[in-house]
Amino acid sequence: MVRLAGLAAQTTLILLALYNAVTSLWGWPDRAPARRVEARRRLRVVVPAHDEAGVIANVLGDLEATEYPTSLLSTWVLADRCRDDTAGVARAHGVSVVERREGPAGKGPALSWYLQARPLDADETLVIFDADNRVPADVLGRIADELEAGHPVVQCYLDATESRGSLISEASAMSYWAGNRMIQLARSNLGWSADLGGTGMAITSQALRDAGGFSDTLTEDQDLGIRLLLAGHRVEWLHDVRIEDEKPRSLSVAMRQRARWMAGKRATRRRHLASLLKSPNPARIDMAIRLIQPGRSFMALLSGLLAVLALVTSPRWLLPWPVWAGVTAIQVLAPIPFLARDGVEPRRIARYPLLALLAALWLPIRVVSARVGGWYHTPHRGTTPSDDESGPAP
């Protein structure tokens, strides 16, 4: 019985690794962007912000410099239970400000509260950026072009700024850069659904209504992305529209952030897995697989440990070490050409082994996530374009 259970678990791990490797191949070709058209889409940009007075001026300055017609654009800052002068800084930039002074913590509840009081018009599209983001001047025009091309939900590339700040932030950057092409772009090229990232995303009013709006979960973006998929709206990935997104530098902040993500993923899995599996739709099956499997870096680390264990001890329940060595090599080596494909400098790729840090943290974060009882707001210190100059080429 032990041997059968062990073989079943090992087979599952191998199949997941192979599935990830095969689907990632669709991330190799670039995606053709929608053709540029005359702007006619009404966009409502909302920046949810909790105690972000120190950083929000950057993204608001970027939005002021966007090329999108002001007659079609409204910009709002949702100052959520702030104890600092986030609202005052926002008003100084001339944007509309609404303050939520009480209520449950989290981006989902804040956006639900905001949209209940100020619902989108039928011809409006909601665009969300975080307060720590930096955005390019053409971001809104590019989003509008994709909407005109028939994509009601779009997600921009989330670049990892501050990647040279610490080992943790560098490992996180490497993970994002590889995943953006191997997971997100691959899904778009397959005609499936990419993940919503919580920022740098746009959703038409009709799609948002079809999905039932924002939820109060710890990962409101993941939950909304799945409900959109179940409602027939896939997330289109804009690989060449880069949003700079600040990542944690410290171990404690990174662990708390990822523990919230992991707890939210479990709740989302309990809520939606059965619905995803009811249909043979490949995009839904793919989403279910991504909800079930652990982190990819952890899977690679686990495969490597099994290879060593099989080589040293050769227990009856364990597959031969060459099998695990091969599976480990596939998972460890596959991201390297994809990083090079996106223009990551060779000296940065040489630090690729830093991903082992995230793999080693998976189990401790899993333990911490079991005790997560509410929203954790990730603190931001602010970035400038010169903070990091060696990520993927645009």
C-alpha cells in the first residue's frame, strides 16, 4: 500500500512537471498586439491606496503624462482607511479622491464599496493600478486598443522593480520574469486565460457584472479571474506593456505577503475547483491544475531531493534516480532560455540559482499561511526608474 501511494504521488509530480514544461513552449513566440486605433473608449482609472502617501505621487505623475485623451478618462484614488496624507497627496495631483474610513481590510472589499457607490457606466472600462506602480505613457492607449480588438479583460506585464535590492527581491524578480512568459504569455497564445495580477489590469463593465464584481477574499484578483473565466471571459496577457511593480526586499515582508497569497489560493480552490472541473474546457482544466499544484520552484527542489534520496538509499517505493534527475533538469533548466528570450542580461541569469530561496521558503510559508486570519498590506518604500536597469528588455 505504501509503495502504491508513493508511486501515485511520484507519478502526479512527474506529470505536473511535464505538463508545465510542454505548455510553457507556447510562451516562446511573442504575441501580436492589437492594431492602433483612434481612442474612443471611456476609461476609469482607480488607484486603491492604504497609507501610500510616500509613493503614490509617482504613479499619479505617470498617469498625468499618459497620451490618452482626457475627455475619455477619469482618475480616482481610493484612499482606504488611511492614517497618513494619501488623500491630500492625491488631491494635489488634481485627481478625484474618495475616502473609505471603515470596513473590512483588503483591496476587494474596498473596490466593492467604491463601485457600489459609484458604479461603472455601461460604456466604461475599469483600469486598476497600485499606488507603488510606475506606468508607461502609452499604457492606456494600448489597453484601449486591446478592448477595441474584442478583449474585455486584459492584464499588463508586471515587471519586478527593486530586483537588485536584496536576495529575496532578486529571486522574486527572476520568478516573475520567467513566469510571465512561460505561464502568462503561454496561456494567451494558447487561447486560454492568463492570471489577473491585481494591478495593471482592465475590465469592461459588462465583464465585471458577468463575474459578480470583486470579492472579499485574500486574493481578490485570482478569485475574480476564475469567475471571469467561468462567465466566459478570458484574461488577455499584454506581454509588451510593462508595469513596474515594487517587490519586498526583506524576508519577513516577503513571507507575510506570500502567506496571504497561499491562504487566498486555498480559499479560492475550495470555492471554485469543482466548478472548473465540471466542464472539459481546456482553459478551465488548466486553471484547475494551477490551483492544485504547489509552487514550481518547490516542485523542482522536491524533485532534486528525491533524485538524491534515490541515488543514496534506493528505497523500493522510490523511482530510480535517473528518472528524478531528468525531471529535475527539465524544471531547473527550462526557464533559462525563456529569460534570455526576454532580454534578461547574462550576468543576471547567472544568479538564477537564487530561485532556490523561494523553493526553500515554500514549506515555512505553507505553515505560516495556515494561521493567516486577514489581509496583510505590503509596505512600499517607493522606486524610481533608475532603481533597476537590468530586467527584461521592453
